[in-house]
Amino acid sequence: MLASSLAFIDGSVVNVALPAIEHSQGGGAEGLQWLVNGYLLPLSALLMFGGSLGDRFGRRRILVLGVTLFGVASIVCGLAPNLTVLLAARFAQGMGAALLMPCSLALLGAAFTGAARGRAIGIWAAAGAAMGAAGPVLGGWLVDTVSWRMIFGINVPIAFATILLAWRYVPAGTNRHPPALDVPGATLATVGLAALTWGLITGTGSRGWAAPAIAGFAMGVLLLVAFVLWEGRQRQAAMMPLGMFGSRSFIGLTLLTLLLYGALGGLLVLLPYVLIQAAGYSTTAAGAALLPLPLILSALSPLMGGLAGRIGAKPLLVMGPLVAAVGFLLMLRLGPDAGYWMGLFPSLTVMSAGLALAVAPLTTAVLASVDAAHTGSASGLNSAIARTGGLIGTALLGTVLAAQGAALMAAFHVVAVIAACVCVAASACAALIRQEPAKPR
């Protein structure tokens, strides 16, 4: 839980510090996008590869390696003299998270069986939600009272405690039949996503879709196509076995995940920035304003998971994104003079309820959509797709982050409408899912 909390905290705390980091380090809209995507890029591309490394070399060893890398990179982030060093350290944080996240959940799953495993994973998920809720509030307070650099200091004692506990209590574990490592696949995925992201950030920024942006985007697409072709040749040794996509349900769930988390990821980067820059919130207040999201998710997700087990996941996956779309549209009421309780709180509450309808059933449906041999790969790929959605969503925010004052609020409203439309498209993707028969009471 401590290991995973590093990734959960860092995924939320940096968003509230973006204005302060921009004021200190510069970089403009593109710099802000890379502060987020420099972390998401290696996490998206290497998440499944990190799980393979754990299977081959021992999960405890790779977990400790990932936590160590994350902790050292956090120290470098806090001490970074310029934006270039900060971005390089953010990339290293993403690599560390890609190593520790799959190993932490795999260790937990191996340590428990039956009903105890379900309870353990539930506690793990609740702890992650709690850390995700505390991160922006604590981070905002540190930015307001000390410095943005201190938000990265939060990670250091957690990393130190994780390493001590792992060496003391987690069995080393070995695999007598370690899988082959798909290094070419990991390389193609990472470089392809990097080129695609660079093209999107450059194209939607101040320089527009000039030749470099088009070339970067095209190169990214070609490399990702090459990645898919390579994975097809590797068959069962692939990092992403293409056999999973023989299921129509899995295709629909993958598209739903990409769209839903793309809308959510882009908006969660933009919302605290808009609250601080255009609505006059302090950094602490902007962090606290987001609390309904993790609190509602942690309270309702277990209930929705149980409901999906009784009635099937498909109805909830159709309804959830539609409710979230209504929440996004309610954000049109947010303005410089709108109070929190009448302006932002209703929209966040509705959006969070919609996400709660979808998140737990989505995980259940992904595991049910493939055969037993592919459940681990399907879960890892779905997590990677979710982060890729956030990566792409953030990469498309260049024009909005470059706006100021009233223009920033107007651009935010446009993004809210687009996010609502994307959620409607995600709901439509649920039509591809095969409905499971309802279980008798």
C-alpha cells in the first residue's frame, strides 16, 4: 500500500502546483503539459513491462528498485535548478512507478487467497483513494506556506519506509520458469508514445500544426503500428498478447477506458489550474476543492462492484459515463464569481458518482472478457490504456493552458463540453460488451 501510494500521491499532487512551478521555472503551456506527461509517458508505456520484470527477477526486488528510483527522482525534482532537470526527474519518477505498481498488486494477490484476497485488494484500493485525496490538500498547503519543491519531499519518507518493510516482511520469491522480456516491444511503445505526445503538444501549442508537429505525430503513429505488428509476431511471449483482442467485449472495454480516462485525466490537470489562475483560489483551496472525487469514488466503488456482480457490468458501464457527462456539463456554471457550493461542488459530485458507477464494474468486466490465460495481461493493459488516455488528454490542452483571465475560463468551458461528448462516446462503446447473465440472489 505504501509503494502504490507513491504513484497515487504523485498523480494528483503535481496538478495543484502547476501555476507555482510555471512561475518559478517558466516553460509556458508546453512546459506544464510535459510536467504531467513526463510522468505519465513512461508509466503508460512501461507498466506491463514492469510486471514482466517482476515475474522474471522477483517482485520484491523490482518493487524495491522501483521505489528507490522513485524516491531518488523525487529528491532531484525538489532540488531541480531548472525545468530541464525537473522534466528528466519526472520521467524517472514515471519509470519507477511503472516498476513498483504492478509488483505491489501482484505481491498482494500472491499473499492472500479466496475472500481474504478480495478484502486485501479492497483495503489497498481504499488506501490509494485516501492518499489520492490527501495529496492535493497537503500539496496545496506546502505550496502556499513553504515551496512547491516540498511536494516532492512527501515521497521520500514513504519510499524509505516502503523499502525497509519490503526487505523485512515481503518474501523474495523466485520464478522457476521466468518469462522472456519483450525489450523491443517496450522500446517501440515508449518511443512511439513519446513522439505522438510531442506531436500533439507541439501541434496544439502556440506553434500550431507546422511540419515538426506533423512529423512527430506521424512518427508516433508509425512506431505504434510497428509495436502492434511486433507484438503479433511474439504471440504468447508478447508484452501485449493480441489474442486478447479476439473478444469484442475487450475491444469495447479498451475504447471505453481510453475515452473515459482521457476526459477525466485532461480535466483533472486543467481544473485546479483554472481555479487558481482564473477563479482566485489559493493552492490549498484548489486542492481541497477536489476532495469530492476521491471520497465519493472510495465510498461508492465497492457498492458498484457488488451490484455489477448481481446485474452484470454492462448497464453500469452504459450509465456511468452518461452521468459523468452531465457532471462535466454542470461545470459550465463555474465562473470567477460562482461560489464553490453552488458552482463547482454539484458538478464534481455528479461527475464522481458517474465515475463510481463505471470504475469497479470496468475492472470486473475486463477480467471477464478474456480467457484465464490472459487475465493478468488484460488487467495490466487496461491500466496502461487508462494512463494513456490521461496522457493524450493532457497533450491536447496546449491552447487552453496558454490562455489567461476570462479567456482561460471560456476555454475551460469548451473543454468541459468536449469532455462530456467524449463520455457519451465512451458510453456508446459499452454497446460492444457482452452482457453477463444476472446472478441469482
